[in-house]
Amino acid sequence: MIVADTNTIVYLMVDTEFSALAAQAFKKDQEWVAPLLWKSEFMNALVLYLRKKIINLAAAQDILRTAMSAISSEFEIAPEKILSLANSSTCSAYDCEFVALAQELNVPLVTMDKRILEQFPDIAVRLDKFVNS
């Protein structure tokens, strides 16, 4: 089991420079979990692709359905934990939801986010390092 941040989920679902790595990560471990927040962040990413006319609405809806089926479980995170992590770092509260979940489940947070990787090296793992570990 891993916690996948929203960008990692996007990499798995939409063609990006990191899509091959995300696919390898999913092949390695298919139990991806995330905080409830992931879906709103993911839809926001899809809206950007829609507005840039990279995808159309039907494709965005298909991608969303596929992503929702790929995420094994979603979790609500205690707000106090999120605030505490955000207060002790320069990461956003949004990012700290993923960190808090990984800490709570004692599993890696797979990400390419430099700030999360720098500030939470005990739980955050680069996507490429996860694939090659």
C-alpha cells in the first residue's frame, strides 16, 4: 500500500512525462490510497486540461471514473494533525493531508513534489525511487 499524491494519480491517468513511472509504480503496488481531498484536486487538474483543450469533457469524465476505481480507499484526516504538520513545515495544508495519511498508515507517500520530499524525507519517496526500490 502507498499513499499517492494527486500529481502521482494524474501521472497515472493522463499522458505526462512521468506517466511511465506512475504505471510502473501501479504495477509494483496496486493498493493506492489517498485523503478525500485528492478527488477535488484531481478534478481541478482535469479542468486545466479541459481549458487548454487537451481533453474534452467526455474524456475528463472517463479519466475521473478510471482514477476513482484505481484508488483503493479514501480517508478523512484529523484537521489538528494537518495543521500541526503545516505549522512545522512550509508545505500547504493540502500537501500535509497526504503526509498525515502516510504517517497514520505507516506507508510511503509517493510523490515528485520537491517541498514534500525535502521536508518529510522519513515518509515521502520520489516516484522514480519507489519504482526502483
